[in-house]
Amino acid sequence: MHQFKELKIWQKAMELVKEVYLITKQLPTSEQFGLTSQINRCAVSIPSNIAEGAGRNSPKDFIRFLSIARGSASELETQLLLLVELDLIKTENLIRHFELLEEIQKMNHSLQSHLKTKI
């Protein structure tokens, strides 16, 4: 259906994953199997679901996977906010992450709206 690597939303989501991995490297080793693992997994889930949806044969399937990516982005935002609440990371160190998340969410909404016109 779509070449996922050409999608701007996928490219932004990949950028976010790299940023997330850099921030989770700063977390205490006691969080390695807790928050660190969970945060990394849901960050990776965003571009992965975009790619999987793009590889499907119908706009309806693509929309479903974009919805999953949207859920993963919301989950990631919650977990990043939790890092701040637990005093593990300062808010100013996450500004770029929150900006990317917002941009990805807007792109996701627009892409879903566009795909719905093809159904």
C-alpha cells in the first residue's frame, strides 16, 4: 500500500525512538526491567505499527494500525510524565520528546482522516 520508509510520520517516529533510548540510558539500573523496558517498548511500537499498517492491503487496516500507534504514543507520553513525577528526569530534558509526540499525534490524526476518505 505505502512505502513506510517514505512516510514522514514513520520518520518522525523513528527519530522519537532514538531520543527515547538516549533518555532511558540515563535512568537508574534499578529501572532496567521496569520503566526503562516499558518506555522503550512502547516507543518502538509507534513506528512499528505505522510500518505494519502501511504494509497492509487496505486503508481500513492501515487506520487500525495507526490507532494502535496512537495508543502507544499516549502510553509513552504517560510514562515520560511519570519519569518527571518520580524525579528521575527533569521536564526540560523531555521537551523534544513531548514536541515529537505532539507532532506525531497530529500527523497520525491527519493521515487517518485522509485514509477514511478512501474507504
